[in-house]
Amino acid sequence: VGSAGKVYAFEPDEFNYAYLISNLELHRAENVVPVRYALDGSSGSVLFQVDGTMCAGIREYLVYSGEGETKTLPTLSLADACDKLGQVPIYIKMDIEGAELAVICEAKEFLKKNPIHFAIETYHRVCGEYTYKALERFFPTIGYEVESSASFGQMFTWARPK
């Protein structure tokens, strides 16, 4: 993003948030704004498994270990997050453990009016299907080009407005 750009880093897990803050201080990353909310399909609150590992995430979407502590944490929809922060990003990199499908699908009208480029980790399973499959069907319905690939060791989906 360069020295004039800004990065908003959403991290609701308290352990990962502490690591984020430490890394920002260590690297003097003054253009990164940490945001202690989970992104979801709607704003409000959710049960979130917090443990600072890959098992952290919104309980509704997790398909692995349920052994971590669960807390109620605040959520923002994509549109509400942009409103709260006062701007719409041009690019979003997302890895939110299965919640990506809800975030993107619930932002349908917002994304039609506010074109954003996406790189999304989509190896998560929701309702028995990998999220990349559902996003490959969804993005074209709102005028986006979409492509998924596992060539980097994880399944990623890239989407951009046409």
C-alpha cells in the first residue's frame, strides 16, 4: 500500500490480536489499523472460539476442534465495517475460517455499488461444501470475474469487478 496507504487488520481473537499489536510495534507499521471485530454476514455478536490457533473462529462455521474457550464477540458486516472506518477498500485479503461466504453473500448490494478486489482463503467447508465452490457461483451474479486455485498450497479464490 506504500507509505500513503492504509491497512485495516480485523482480528477478534484476543491472543492473535496481542500478536498483531506486537508485530505492528516491532515493525513500526504505522499505517496498519488493528480492528477488534469479527467480520460476518451481519453486525451484532456471535459465539467465537478463542484460542489463538487455527481453531479460532465463529463457532457456527468451524468444522474442527471445539475444545477452545467460547466467548461472545462483536461482529460487523462488510458494509458496516466500511461505514465505521469511513472508507471502502480497493482490495481485501480474507481468511475468516468459513465466514467468508456469509460476509460476501450478505454484501451483495454493497459490492455491486462498491467494487472491491478479493483474495480469499476458501478451503473451508460450510454446509458440506468448500466455500470456493459457492463463491465461484456467487461472484458472477454481481458482475465479478472469479477464479480459484490451490497452486499456493491452500485453496484461494480471487474475484474482481468486471
